[in-house]
Amino acid sequence: MKYRLVFSVLMSFVLSSLMSLWVTWINLGWSGELFEHWMNAFSLAWPAAAVIAFLCGPTVQAVTRKLVSPA
């Protein structure tokens, strides 16, 4: 359980930070407001991503096992 929690927090941090930066940059371009808007988007995205990663992780792992295991 500890591993799953730490993994979910770290993976969601990386994904939500990069994705929120990407989408904010697409919407605003390189502007003086980019960092402020990115931090706002990230602060909303990370908690949601962490919960989703924690709750959906076991199902995604099970589906992955089925997809990559020999038939």
C-alpha cells in the first residue's frame, strides 16, 4: 500500500506538471502570465491526478498484464 501511494503521488506530480504546462503553453504561448496560469492549472490538476492514479492504478496494471502476457 505504501508503494502504491508513493508511486501515485510521484507519477501524478510528473504527469500533471508536464501536462498542465503543455496545455497552458498551447493556450497562452510564451507570455508573462504563463507561469502564474500554469501554477494555477497545476494546483488543480495534481490532487485530481493523484486520486485518479491511486484509484485506477490496480485496474490499469491488471489490464496491462492481460495485454502483454502470452496468449
